[in-house]
Amino acid sequence: MADSFSTQHFTAPDGTRIAWHEMGAGRPVVLIHGYMSDANTNWIRFGHAEKVAARGFRVIMPDLRAHGQSDRPQDAAAYRPDVLAEDNEALVTHLGLSDYDLGGYSLGARTTMRMLDRANVPPPARVIFVGMGLDGLTDTNRRGGHFRGILDNLGSFERGTPQWTVEAFLKTTNGDPVALRHILDTFVDTDLARIQAIRQPTLVLAGEEDDDNGSHRELAEAIPGADLAEVLGGHMSAVTKPELGRELGDWLDGPTRP
């Protein structure tokens, strides 16, 4: 079933062509991938989307601008603050979604939070933060600075270091360093009070050793009634674990299902 997905495109308000992929049928759930990644790497390749679709969901997986099969403009003007939220709001509108669930991995989780904060489209019924901690939403400069340091010094890192691992991942996803550096300028902090005001049923899901975006446990504690689930691994490895898709599918098909 991993091959049974469709790919389509639409044009964002500023003319950027955005790709999205779909698998399954039923209740819509929008899942947004992480930085330097794409929908295939985060959701399709390791079977997570397939597990969710098998529970009776229409899994909608965009490729963020500068990622995957979406356009990768190199003009800094294409990367204004919150443009990733704008793109995904445009996708929700394009698809006519009004009763849906929304989540993402890492940068996708941050984009999810920005969409909640901006409130420009019908709110999702349920929210999913994967690979995200509290600091990753409230203080984006730390993570942005980490990636700027890598992209500005490609080819200089000792094999096996965390920076070298990120650069290797960039090569496996055929990333565009210029466009991806501009993505860092789109990051917007979210006030803690807004996170604490989330009232939708929420899942916080992460690798046990993942603290790249701060503490996912603190994020779960900040959101009233949030469910916390963990799988083995860290930020880069948790996404390869079949348990991640299983936890996601179980929660979506569980007691909070509308």
C-alpha cells in the first residue's frame, strides 16, 4: 500500500507551486513533515501513513516550499515569516477542509502551532505534535541558529558529528542549501500562553531520547489534557521506527476520534 498514494499540486497565493500527497480515504488528517525532509521521508517511506490510512483516514501530506516536490525559490522574498503556515492554510482552503485533524513532525509541528495561533482557517478537531518540545515552539532562534551554522559551513564537519549527520541527511533528501537557509527566516515564536490555551485533544509523540526541540514532556504538560507517547530513538531515528506510525494510528482511531 505504500506505493498507492497520489501526488498533486496547487499554487500558493504568491505563485509558489506546492505539492501534496494523499493516501487512503475517510476522515482527513493533514500531516506536515520536518525541516530538510519531505512527506515521503517522514510519513510514507517507513509506513506511518499506511498505518493511519488503514484505520480509515484520508492522509494528506504536503511538501513544504523548498522541500520535496514543491518549488524551491531562492529569492529571500519568498520566505517571509510564517509563510509555511500561509501555504498550509491555503492547502486547507484549496481542499475545502472544515472537519479535519492536523499535525506534523518537528518543523511540521511548529507549522501546526503557527496555524493554530493565526486562526485563519477552520480549526482542526485534534492536534498532533511529533518530534517537538516546548522550547521549539517558544524559542525558535536556538534551533534556527543551529541549522544556520551547518548550512554556512557545509563540508567542514568531522565525520560522525551531529553537524555531519545533518549534512549527510541533506544530501539524501537532495536538499537545496540556499532555499533551506531561507526557510530559517520564516520561523516565528509562539507565546507560551497560546500553547497553554489549546483546547483540542492533543497528542505529543516523540523519541524517548529526542530533545532537539526542547522537552516534549514539558510540551505535553503545558497543554491541558494532552496525551504523551514515546517511541525508541532520538530526533533522527524515531521517524524510522514502525512504532511511531502505530502510536499515531492508535491515537487517531482511539477515544478522541470525532
